[in-house]
Amino acid sequence: MAERGLKECRVTAMNLLARREHSSRELRQKLLSRGYEAEVVEVALTALTRERLLSDERFVESFVRSKISGGLGPLRLRQALRDHDISSDVIEASLQGQPWLRLAAEVRQKRFGDALPERYEERAKQMRFLQYRGFSTEQISGAMKQQDEWE
């Protein structure tokens, strides 16, 4: 593809950012895949970051909020954010203070109903489901107890 200018790259980036927040890495990949030169992309991303139109912190806030509402736990979120090249400090700050035990219990309840499992097989099935969703062993065991025990 022919060399494309900085102005066009910036417009493309801003159009992408208008739809939703993007991480720097994600936006870089999208612009490169659209045929913009690497140098042009870096200049555009630097300018957008300086102007606070592109922010990894804002992306993380939006991403975490979205994924928590979808029932994902901290382990899955942490890995997904690492895949976006988000720094460990930003990741840990965004996951701190979330009511993970309550969320694990709500995810279990939404999927399997109010009644806690009595049979071992059903209990194991529910625990595997929560593990897949990204909850820790401690959060899973808490979610498998009576609600009044952890409130």
C-alpha cells in the first residue's frame, strides 16, 4: 500500500477512538494493518497520547468495567490486560478494591440458580465454571457458601 500521511493516520485513529477506548498496542496494530507506515503511526500515537485522546488508563477502566459486568474474574482480566501490553502497576490498580467474592457468587447464582449444589459432581461443575471465568480458589470457595456467611 502506498505511503499515507500523518493527517490521514490521525483521522483514522480518532475515528477508531470515537467508537470505543483502545489500548496503545491495539490502536497501533489497527493502524499498521490499515497500511500506515510505522513511523507515521508512532508520531500519531505520541500526539494523541500527549493530547490525552489516547489513554491506556482510560482503556483499562472501560475494559475492566465491561468485563466485570460480563462476569469475568480477576485472573482472566489480568491476563487479558497483559495481552494488551498494559503495565502491571496499572493492572493491579484497576483490579484493586473490586468485590470479587460477591461477583463470583453472583455469577454462580446467575448461571446455576439460588440453591447451592448438594452433590459433589454438581459442586465440581460449578467450581470449574467459576475457575474458567477467572476467579481464584478463595473466591470460588467463598461463592460456594451460603450468602449470609460472607456478608
